[in-house]
Amino acid sequence: MIPPVSAPDFLAKHGWGGAEIRPLAGDASFRRYFRVHRGGETAVLMDAPPAHEDLGPFLAIAGHLLDRGFSPPRPLAIDRAQGLLLLEDFGDDRVAPLLLRAPEREREVYDVAIDILARIAAHPAPDDLAPYDDAAMAREVALFTDWYVPAV
């Protein structure tokens, strides 16, 4: 996967000039993700083509969570016109591999996850964010055949 042509200029403008850009796994959307390496530092570059994606909802949720004491990936640089977003990198740790390495931590890990979800649920979503209702859920489920099936 090749990064967007404008990525090097965007990164240079925000202090990441000359950084190495490597692809990351994507999701069921037009967004693409890259890990940016500069010395011992890393960040995540999101490419969200403006013709297909809107950075607004992502940034609104990130701000909403930050304002309430949560820790989403912090935006480091934004270019809405090009659909580029440089984010704090949380690394590659995931729950399943952690539990394979340390199965005795399963209860602890899920207790923390449940606590975080309960705390998030206690804060209503921003008013300008579209509700995640039955219609939105149906659109998301339909992505399975559009994105996953062709990939396998």
C-alpha cells in the first residue's frame, strides 16, 4: 500500500520530515492507516480521502473522550482539506495476544474494559454526532459483504 502523495509534505510541515511510512491494517472504510517512524518515535498517519470520509466525527469523539478524562489517540496534526491526520501511536498490543501470554490476567483485563465502557456510557455522545441507531447498525453490518468477503 502506497501512502498518499501529499503525506511527506504533511509530515515535514509538522516536524516528521524524512520519517519512514509503513502500512498498517485498515478497516471497513476508505480510510487507510500507516505507522510513521522517526528515530525511536512512532505515530499513526490516517489517510481519509475527503471525497469519501469526514474527519469531523472522529475528531469530535476524540475531543469528547479527552474532555472527559479518557485516553483516545491524540491528534498531533490535522489537514482536513487533504484528509490527513497524524495521531498518537498506542503500539501493537492487543487483548488476545496479551491473554495468550498471561491468561491469569483475563479477569483483570476484562474488568478494566468493562469499567471503561461503563464510564463512557455515562457520558452522552456529542449532540452534533449522528446517533448509532438501528439504521446505522444495519449499514455497518452490510459492510461485511462489501469489505470483508472480497478480502477473503
